[in-house]
Amino acid sequence: MSGTGARRIRVRVEGLVQGVGFRPFVCGLAGAYGVSGFVGNDPGGVFIEAEGEPSALDAFTAGLTAQAPPLALVERVSVEPAEPVGGSGFRIVASRRGEQPDGALVSPDAGTCAACLRELRDPGDRRHRYPFANCTDCGPRFTIVTGVPYDRCATTMADFEMCAACALEYGDPGDRRFHAQPVCCPACGPSLRALGADGLPAAGDPVEVAAGWLEAGRVVAIKGLGGYHLAVLAADGAAVAALRARKRRESRPFAVLAADAAAAGTLVHLEPAAERLLTGTSRPIVLAPRRRDAPVAGAVAPGARDLGVMLPYTPLHHLLAERLAVPYVLTSGNLTDEPIAYRDEEALRRLAGVADGFLVHDRRIEAPADDSLVRVFRGRELVVRRSRGYAPAPVGVPWRFPRPVLACGAQLKNTFCVARGNQAFLSQHIGDLESYETLRSFAEGVEHFCRIFGVRPAVVAHDLHPEYLSTAYARDREDVDLIAVQHHHAHIASCLAEHGHGGPVIGVAFDGLGLGADGTLWGGELLVADLVSFRRAGHLEAVPMPGGAAAVRQPWRMAAAWLDRIHGDALPGLAVVGRHREQWPAVVRMARAGLNSPLTSSAGRLFDAVAAIAGVRDVIGYEGQAAAELEARVDPGERGAYPARLIEGEPLVIAAGDLVGAAAEDVAAGVDAGRVAARFHRGLAAAVVRAVRVVGEGTGLRTAALSGGVFQNTVLLEAVVSGLERERFQVLVHSRVPPGDGGIALGQAVVAAANDRR
Amino acid sequence: LAHGAGGKASRTLIEAVFVDAFRNPALQPLDDGATLDLGTGRLVFTTDAYVVSPLFFPGGDIGDLAVNGTVNDLAVCGARPMHLSAAFVLEEGFPIADLRRIAASMAAAAERAGVRVVTGDTKVVQRGKADGCYVTTAGIGALERPVALGESQVRPGDAVIVSGPIGEHGIAVMIARGDLDIEADLASDTAPLHDAVAALLDAVPVRMMRDATRGGVATVLNEVARGAGVAVTVDERAVPVRPIVTGACELLGLDPLYVACEGRFVAVVDGDHAEAAVAALRRHPVSEGAAVVGSIEPGPAGMVLLNTAFGGTRIVDLLVGDPLPRIC
Ligand SMILES: [Fe+3]
Ligand SMILES: [Mg+2]
Ligand SMILES: [Zn+2]
Ligand SMILES: [Zn+2]
């Protein structure tokens, strides 16, 4: 094909270009522009040699970015000239393995595409009702990848040899399964089985058997993409209750899977942004306001205003949803506080006694991934738990990491982050590191990420808290430079990183607890911060937490500490005091004596105190429950706001006790919890806005960044953002990176790099 | 302040300051006492300083605490406690009646343990330069059994034994401070352990023993796991804790595994002899509540894992200093 003016170029494409149909796309592009040559994968991404007329080569090169497939993320295309060799045709060549992978990326798992779904429903198709159908646009990726480069032999599909028909599709540049690594069919691919509680196979079509179990009120374990789930019919109150009892999960809401967006619309009110997220390829759980008449048992999400809904993301989930025609609860297959089960033997063992039956298959899961969880804020995504469908997509930052970084994250809701070049890879949700199983999955996850991204960490970042197990893990790494990053500095830095902003900004970090630079527990902080360092410019008034961790589990203790601070011995006639009459005096004395009562400026604990005073929640069953339920109670019609003084000084102090005192007076006067919750949210937001204004006046800074788990609360977030905008601040909020501790590793990584650059 | 809590911080302090300064082979293992070979026989030598507030508490006072503590340090090294010294630092104006009371309880404790206080010293410092009264005791004991005890003897398959209900000293003292204004029928567990230890050594092959003082049983178990390069697994339901201690710990937000004892020890014994070990201990009043609480496993090395009543596995870490919540 090369004419007289033919030139040849060597092209390198970096970014998320493996496992997303990029090589077939390049073949198609080459055909369209009459370019000859070849394309292949290597650990650095995609390499291409192309030969043709200069104008054709230019169009070809431009098309690599402009026309890339939907799941691809092209970060860099570099071109260098080569000697023309003639020849014709364009082909895919074998992958090359090299020493220094520096650009190849493993993509996240993607929900079943429309074309595959059509085949699934087409009785004439050879993949009719085949639960493992996929193509270059959809299917398993991160959860089955064992190494790089992304090739079938580096996935758990290596266990299955392609049949002739599949091999033909795989090798045909015109086919939508051209070089789709997990390609398979009923003749050659994984198969489904239903197993009874005893682990023995049940006769019949496995989907039909499992559907029958669910309809009979049983708990069924289903092996999905990133691990085992437990399912019951969402409308079956008794089954939901049984699931709660067996999973030992008393109150944390369950997510519900609906067959399609229309079915989801009967469960929750879906604004357009929510529907877009629900139907997108990431397929997260979307939190949306529950419909009053939703056909869902009360025990699915007790005390919550929102309901988490998701759509099927594998053919298996589609088949089951279509067969049942009613929504089913889908929750991670584990006991409370343990990581999701994903290895077959272990899952059968751990879920014995929890599940009445198993719907399983023989494709191994290499990396576990829980379902992701998102909310909608101002028409944009607000990721609360970033896991399946998101990880391990890189977070691009406009700075380079001088040396490879591992950031170990926090203790709870842990994620870690490995970073190199200008990319940071935030891990899937790992969980709470208290349990050994979770710590092990953390350590295995770190090794897996380092392997698939070719990173050997030289700098290891960790939290300032010496007893986080992630900190202990960091300190046990050998031959690395350690950097301790203060918890709330990391929160603000993660928000900055998401926006590619280098600071300085006025950071508002509101969360549960993190160890402060002064040895007290912070959590309601105003930090003047850039990526290198921070100054504590202000904070919520600090109070003792009587009993330390016990005060986290029992929000009423925070009520006791605050009310004692405000009123001393003369407590008003509040119901919360009566409910804890026996322990109240001892808890107050502990607070006064400082007996296991560390001081905290935490916003989360402030929410706890108000939730208990308002009669919303005294004792929690999961982290953040009291605050979430207080938010759910907010009366949207209420316009009042409790006033709170600012106590000027260095640092500035927000007199949070004013809010608590006003709430207590209202409650004692019989004002309902909805109005108290609203006045508290609005009062706290107003106080934060005024405090930011004061810090802005002192520093000249006009940008604020909001981070920390408390800003998952969209009522508070909206009030603070709109207040700051009225004051003409530029406001940075989270979207793709969680504001909570699930995003903190990214902040640690960029702070470590900023200090490494100096 | 954190350096007194008995966990990682005090260990770091000891290693950074004293081990370095006094470097010698007898000090190196950082056991409760040093074993010295004098040619005519082996002796164990130990010393400990005692500070406690309040000085008098249900079940004891600083005096018997100082005697029992040193007796116990000698005993868990396998020695028969013999002679003690006692040194006092007194704040000017400290009531002589209180000092008499302390001396009397020391004498009673020495009598009970079969040891004699053979030498001593007293210093008085200015008012405000000390908190009433501090006592330092040192002791020597004879190593009459041909035992080899220590973390290096611990191996997978061994059983972990606690000699009685835990946490009573720490909670009794906390209540006695009066901050809580609660009343509880609870006394410190302070007691001499030499008879129970001797009975155990006579009954079964013992790998190592340690009294669970500051930092509680959790700290001892971490020392075992780290020192021996093994995992220690503990069954939460098997750990003896009196309901009154459980209740107080719930109120205080403390984990009984980390609360100090003054009359309890942890023993690691040959796993095949676990029941015999417990039976031998239960014949003595100070260890009638002995129980097998766990076992030694090959890995994960250096870790203490608690199998919880809920079926999970919680990591029992060495505390760095005063406990701070890790929950966010
Ligand atoms: Fe946090
Ligand atoms: Mg000692
Ligand atoms: Zn597809
Ligand atoms: Zn096939």
C-alpha cells in the first residue's frame, strides 16, 4: 500500500489502553486511512508501527485519541520517525514483555453492553442466556487480571481454552470480540452451577433453581464479578430479617438490584444524573430518595431516607433479574466487618450457615472488589465508596511523582494508593483494618497493584496515627523513605489532587476522627494547606470523648459531654438524659476527670451529640449511622438556623457548643427532630462559611476545598457550598474520589510526592 | 506520660536509653530479671520502681505492690525469691502514719512470700517535687531448677495460659481514685505468685512466663509473638474476666486485655500438657481461675489474633501509648 511518498512512524500510546478493545480499534483505524503496519501491547501500553502517506498518518495519529473506544483513556501519544519497509496490511502482533512497565493500565470492570445484552436475549444466538458473555466494550477486567500485559494468559480466563468459533471472533478484526481477552461461549467458557446449603449440586437450570430459592424466601449466595454476594427478595421482610441476623448486620442499609432503569424508578426518585450513573458502564450502587410506595421491605434500609439501587452488571445478574421480575437485595458476602469473600473454597466455608444455597461458577476472581457506592450532588457524581467499576482507573494529576509512592491510607474504609509518573492508582475498597482477614487483603492488594502497575515504591506515606494498622504496615516496609501525613491534611490534599490544584487553599476537613498534630483528635478543621504543608487556622470547639472508642459507638456519651460543658450540673429535662440515667453521672465524671476521655474537635462527634439529643440515635450499629440518620431527618421546609459564635484567635474556634445548646433547648421545648436537624445543619454551615470568610480575610485566599466523610452529607455540603459561593469563594468538592477515608490515600500520596520534590 | 503505659513507647524508651548505656549480656534479653551465674549457682536479680495513685486502694497499697511485684518478677524467671531491698522517695510532709502503714504491709507481704527485706534507703524531697511516696524494690532469688525459660523456647503448638481473671488491679485503682464516684465490689489482684509458679514448673514443661502488669495481658502476648517470631491466637470467650471488670471496662471504654494486673501471669506451656498445667495452677488460691486462653501458631509471625465472640478475627496490637480511638 505504501506509495512513493510513504513514511513510517513508531507510535507509543499510554493510558488506559489495554483490555478496552484498543488494538482492534487501531486495526480498524489503519484500514480506514489505508495505513500498513502492526500494533501490540507491552507493559508500557500500546506500541504501533504505521506506514503510509503523510496525510494519512497524521489523520491516523489524531484518530488514536479522538476516536478511541468508550472504555479507553488515552493519556499520551508519542510519535517518532522510522525507516519505511513497505509491505501491506495491518495486524496485531504478539505482546512484548519488558522490564520497565510505565504506561500500561488495567481497566476497571465494565457492565454488560447493549450488544451483548441483545445476544443474551436472542434465542438464535449461540450465547443465548449465556451468563459470561462479554466483548471488547464490556465484561470483567481488573477482577480477573493476574499480571501485565493484558492478555488472556494474564487473566483467570487462561483456565479456559477458546473453541474454534470463539477463536474466529477473537482473531477477526471486523468482529466486536476481536482480541477481547475474556471471550468465551457455552462451548468453551465458564459454566454456572447451583449448590445446595450442603455444597452439593442442585439439579436443573442454575438460574431457575436460584430464582426458586429466592422466591421461597431463602438466602442465596451469588458469585459475581468481584466476589460473592448474598441475595434475598427485597420485598420479603422475613428473608431480609434472616439475612441481617445471619450476617450479623443489624442496621446498615442493604442495596437493591432492579432489572432496569424503569424498574429502579419504581423504587427511588431518579433525577437525570442519577439515572445516568445507574446505567453507566461502572454500574455503581446509586443512593437516591426512596419512593414512599417502593416495593421494598422496611428492614432493607431502616432509618434511611435514601435507598441504594443498582442495575445488573453481568449477564448472570440480568438473567436472574429478568427471571424474578422483582428487585432483589444484593449485599457483599461476608460477616459484618470482614472483607468480601471471593475465593471459592473460602467463600463456601465462610458463607455456610449464612446462605441456603449457592449460585456459583468456575471463573476465578483474582482481585476482590465490592460494589461502588455513589450519591448525586448538584447533578454530578459524588463517590462514597470507590471500588468495582472505578478501580483501578488512574487519577491523573498535573504533577509528577519523582519516585514511586505507596500511600497506605487510613484504618477504616481503607484504600491504598500506588503512584508513579503523573498517575495515581487508588485501590478498590479494602475495608476496616481491625480484622486480620482485612489486613491480609490489604497486604495482598498492595502486592497486586505493585505488580500490575510495575511499581516498586521508594516512598511510603502513612497516617500520623501510630496505631493504624496501615501505619504499622508502612513502618515494616524496608528500604523506603517514610512520610507521615496528618489525616486532615491528607483529606484536603486528596480534594486538591482530584482538581489538579496545588493550593494554597482554605481546607475544611470535617470527619469522624483523625490524630492531630498536637496529639488530640481532630475532625472539624480549617486548614490553610497546600500539598507540602498546612497550618491549623481554625477548628470546632473541642470536648472530651468519654470512654474514647466507646463514645464513638454510643453517641449519647457525646451528648453527655457537650451538655455538661454547656450546662454543668443543671441539665434540662431532656429525654436523652433519662434514657441513660444510670450511666450518665459516671460518664460525665469521666469527661471532667479526663479519664480515657481524649479531647476532640470532631464534626462527626458533634453530629452524634445532636442526633442523641434530638432522639434520633443513641447507639450506633455502623460508622456514621447517627449523622446519616440526622441528615435523613432534616425538614427541607425549615429556614431557621442555630447561631454559633466565632472565637477569634489563632486558631479560630467555632463555638459548636452554641449549636448543641440551642438544639437541646428546642428539643426540651418539644420542637420535632426534623426541624432541630435542619436548624443544626443550617447553623453549622453558616458558622463554617463565616469562619472561612475570616480565614480568607486574614490570608487573602479565595479558594476553599471541602473534604472528610462528613461531606458525604449532601444537605450540609449544599448549605456550605452555596454559602461560600455567596461569599464569592471558589469551592472545590469531591466527585470521583471519596471525601471520606476511602480517598485519603490519594492525599497522602500527593503530599508525599510534594515533599519528595523539595 | 505515654512512656509509662507499658506498651511500645516504654519499650522504645528502655531500648533507646538504658540498654544502650548499660550494654551487657545479662541485660540483653529484657526479661523481668537478670540471670547471673556466680560459679556456685545461678541467681536471678531484678528491680522495679513503684508509683501508684492512690497509694492505698482496695486489696492493697504501694507497699505490698512493691514487694509482690519484685517477688513475681523473680518467680516468673523460675527463681525462688529470697532477699529484697527497698528504697523510698518521700515528699516532704508525707504523713508518718501512712509510711508506717506501708511498711507494715510490706512486712506482711514479705512474710507471705517467704522473703526478707535486708537493706534499704530513704530520701526526702521538697514538697511538690514528688507525689507522696515512691518505692523501689530490688530482689534476688535462687534458680534451683534446671529450667530454660524465655521467648526462644516458644514454639507452634504450645498453649497459652492466663493464671486468673484479668484487669482487676487496674480497674480497682481507677475506681479508688474517686473520679468516677461509682462503687464496685472489686479489689486489686496484687499477690505473690511464687507458689503457683513453682507448682506449674513441677507439673509440666514450661516455655516461658511473664507477669501481666502494665499494658496487661495484651502487651505480654505481643512480646511473646514478636520475641518468638510466632503468632499468638486467643479465644475471646476463653479469657477469664469477672463481670464487674467487664462492666467497668465497658463504661470506661477500655479493653480488659490491656488493663494492668499485679497478681496474674501468662505462661506458655507444651500444648500436650495444657490441661495438666491448668489443673496444677487451680490448686493454688492465687491461680484458681487459671485458664487456657489460646495457642501458639507458626504465623502470621509477630501477631496476636483474637478470635472474637462474633466469629471474626481482631488484631490485638501493642499499644504505642495511651489508647486513642482508631475509629474515624
Ligand atoms: Fe477521616
Ligand atoms: Mg516488673
Ligand atoms: Zn459487550
Ligand atoms: Zn467458545
